[in-house]
Amino acid sequence: MNGSGLLKRLRQELVGLDTEVPTLSGQRRRYVSLDNASSTPTFRPIVSKVDEFLGYYANVHRGSGFKSQLASWAFETARHDVARFVKADLNEKTVIFTKNTTESINRLSRLYPFRPDGVIITSTMEHHSNDLPWRRVAKVVHVGVKADGSLDVDDYLRKLKEYAGKVDLVTMTGASNVSGWVTPYHYLARLAHEAGAKFVLDAAQLAPHRPVDMKPSSDPEHIDYLAFSAHKMYAPYGIGALVGDRKPLLAADPDMVGGGVVDIVTIEGAYWRELPEREEAGTPDIVGVVALAAAIRLLEAVGWSAIQEHEERLARRLLTRLAEVPEMKIYGQNDPVDVSGRLGVVAFNVGKIPYALVAAILSYEHGIGVRTGCFCAHPYMLCLLDVQPQEATKVRDEILSRDRTNVPGAVRASVGLYNDESDIDALVEALKVVQRGGHSGSYVLCKETGSYVPTERDCFEFDSHFTLTPHLPS
Ligand SMILES: Cc1ncc(COP(=O)(O)O)c(C=O)c1O
């Protein structure tokens, strides 16, 4: 079967595709999942691979039994899968398994040997996970964004010049989790290298949707370090990866110490192992690693051209159909014709209807899951929403006094490879109802959380759908 044939079949393999959820009317509706930029559901072939592995489950790198050895072999094979997935040469790079992108970036920020006056350049469009960790370890300079939400490359050039000789790292996202904009990261890497800096790519959003190629270090456009999360690429089992040059990571002691990171321990001291073991203290998430490898192999079997073609079609449809909703305001680029430079991630507002109310109606009346707010990218959202400094200060004070009534934000819809046109049409039809005030429920704002809940009764009684108690044999 070719890639697009396989891709079509995969929708039916989505775990939870037919999950019905309650709505205010009392009817159940099939859940429409359009929050893939947060986390994706998984596919049955991945779950069954995990189940199969559980038959062999044992700790890695320690035991002598068959299962321990098989588990170690699977774990290390998965490491090679990750390297292949991002085209990293394991002769010079290492793959460290972490919890997620956030942990990968925090880890790198703590290990990297910054010079005392070293500078890190990042951008205003970053997720907080590719901004806050760096602020703890060095001076961070933010490149601005343009009105359409794209990176201001001229500003980047200016900042490289301004801090010439001092820039240790440039760290940028591969794609925005708010506007879906794909950055020209290889070009940005080349400029970073020309300035004598290393380049870090936050691939949390990019990796599930586009092929990633770290390129050999002899290539001026190579990527020195890269981080991504498996839960955004159909393997929500709690694993992530940090991939990059091994040498600088050896300058400091391991970030975390304990079992697995040492060759030998005496009462006086310890001798650290090589990478990657010295950065994987304790028992790792072995099942998560197996799931990640299965997800990588699934994506490879479908192939990037089929994935990209399908997701671009969905992005075009999303932008085209959202524009049918009166008073629709899309943030960032909204051209439905040329979507080659973006992902199917779209942030929007409908007139003056509070974004959290829009999302509540979508959820409680239509069974549609989206995300709202500022998407862990506050500085970027302030730019996109054109919030003036005075208003930002006022809102900040309100938030700190536990009132989120006026927090600016938006609704975000984001597609995965299993979505189809019907999911987008369901969203757009529901938004039209919301826009004309045709919703049936009445909602009240919870000041502290900033979310809206139905006034009459909350129909979400979770324990009638799911409990944590296992089905024990009777
Ligand atoms: C661009 C980007 N970077 C980093 C992260 C953090 O990922 P995680 O929560 O898996 O650590 C996210 C999550 O949404 C993201 O979108």
C-alpha cells in the first residue's frame, strides 16, 4: 500500500476515534479532536506494539535474563531510530531520552558550557519551554516578530551583529505552536554558525509534521541540538529526546546522578559513564521509548510526502472555511492558497466573543476539543493580539490577584495526520452557530481559571466514563 493509502486507513486505527462524549443537550457526540498541537492521540498499531513489548518488559542495561537483554536491545535500537528520524550522525551526536521537550531544553541549558559573558539569542515567538530555561543560565536576547507573526529576520541579523563575538547559542522553534508558522531554521542556523554560535532547534511542533534533517556538522546549515516530544507525535507515553553534539555536554558533571550514570563509585568519588548513559540516571521510561520508536516507524511507513500533502490540504481547508465565519480574526498568516510555510495550527477569535466562551460552547454543545488562552507563548500572543504595554501591565496585576477575566487570548485549532475534512467542517459549522448566538446553554465565567462552565449543570461526570480501577478478574 502506498503512503496516502496507508494514511487514509490510519484514521480508522486511531484510538478513541469513535469515543462519544456528553453534551449539554443530553445527547452524546463523537469527539472531534482538533488540539493536536497540545498532544496527539495514538494509533492501535502503536498500542499493540507496546502491549507486545510488555510481554518482554524488564529493566534495561542491568539484568542478564532474556527479557532484560531484549528490553536493552529494543531500547538501544529505538535510540538509533531517533537518530535516523532526525538524520543525526551518532559518531558525533548523542540521543538522550528525556521526559519531553521541556526537559530536553532544561537539560541542555544546564549542561552547556556557556562563557561567563555568553549570550543566547532566541525569539519572541517561542514557547516558554524554549525561553525560560535559558534565562536562568545566561543573558537572553529576543528577536522580534513582524505583524504577520513571522520572525523578523532583519532583527535577527541586527542582534547577531550587536552581540558579535558573544553569542554562544541561538535557539529557535521549528514551527510556532500558535500561528503554525514554520521558521527558516536552516538559514537561521547558517547565520548563527557564521557568527560563531551553535544552533538549537525546538522541534516539538515541527517533528510530527515535517521531515527534520540535522545535517552533518560540515554543512553550514546543520543543527547542533534538537528537542522533541513523543506525545505530540502519536506516542503519548511520557518520553522525549535531546539530540546533539556530545562533546560540549561532557564539560560538566551529569545533570542528575544516581544509578546508571557511573562506571564506578568509591566512598571518595564516582567515575561517570559515557553519553548517553551518563545523562539517563535511574530507570528510564522504557515503554515510552518503545512507543516512540513505533511512532517513528509508523510515520516513516506513511512517508513525509503523504503526510505533508494531507496536512497542507487540511490547513487550506481550515483557513478557507474559517474565513466563512463572520467576524473571524485569524492571527498570523491566513492565506489559504499558499500553506507551504505553515502547519495546520490556527489561532483565531470570533468577533468580541470571549475565546474561553467559544471553546466552552464547542466542548459542551458540539463535542469539539480545541485549546484556548496564550498557549505558553505570552510574549508572542501580546504581539499577535497587539496588546499595548499599559493593558498588559493591568492584566498582569489582575492575574496575580487571581482574576483572569480580562486575559487576552485566542482559540487554537490544530490538525494531526488522522484528521479529515469532516472534523474541520464540524468545527466551522459549530463556530457559525456560536457567532450568531445560537448556542443553547448559558455559561458563567470562573474568574480564577478564566474558563466558562454551564450554569445549569456540568454534564461532564468523568467517573461515569472512566475510573482508575482496573478490570479485575471476577
Ligand atoms: C514549540 C513548543 N516547544 C516546546 C513545547 C513543550 O513541549 P512539552 O510540553 O512536550 O515539553 C511545546 C508544547 O506545546 C511547543 O509547542
